[in-house]
Amino acid sequence: MGDIVELLVVGTGPVASALVVLGEAMGYHVRVAAGPRSPSVGEFDGADEVIVTLTPSEVEALRPGANTYVVICGNDEEFSRPVLRALLPGPVPYLGMMASKSHASQLIDELKALGFDEAALAKVHSPVGLPIGSDTPEEIAISVLAQIVQVRRKP
């Protein structure tokens, strides 16, 4: 059947909750890494594991690998941006980060300025998800998971 596919959701909120439910339904091993200011860790009963992390390096210590697809949902930029930078050099094939188009553009420019090459930047998907006109948290989660499937199945 192949290797276990892991979905690592960083942050909390309605989209993160929907990702946990839908990721589990798709048979993914789902872990949630909630930042120190995350108010709603208890909402992830369907996750295989919920970790409260204090620093971005603790997320990196979770050892996401070549079958780990990461979605950063947190609104806490002091936590989510460093998490993205910490995970980018690693083997993960997909790093999605919720952001507006302008914020996403600024983020990519910031990563280029830090010296990340095109191969690393190709793993970053922000704004996250396929452009299907999604509006609700569940629709956004579906668009994200569809994008993950697209990346996984790409020859």
C-alpha cells in the first residue's frame, strides 16, 4: 500500500480543525503542532497526536520527513514564519501556509532574501490550496488536501 502519509497541521482554528477531520478521513496520519498562544488545542480529538510547542525548533524536532505534508494555519506570525523557515531546508515535499496573496508574495521575497533556492521555494504553497473559490473552513481544507494530492501524485 505504500508508505504512511502524514499531515502535520501547525496552528489551530477552524481550517486546522477541518484539515484534521478530512485528513483522517483520507487515511493520513495527522499530527497537530499548536503554538504557545494557541487557545483551542482541545478541538483536535480526531488527530493522531497533538503537541503543544513552544518554539519553531520544537516543530522541526518532530522530524517531518519525505512523506510529511505540512500546513501552517496559525495567525501568530512570530511563530508560523519561523516554523516555515525551520522546515524549508528539510525533506518535506509540501509546505502550505495560509496567507493573503500580498502576504504570500512578501513571504516568498523574504525567503529568497534569506538565500533559499528555487527548489526549496517550490515546496512553499502560499496562499495555500487549489483556487476553487473556497470560502468555508471545510472548503478551504478540501482545496488544501486536493493540492497535497496533486503534489503527491505528480510524476
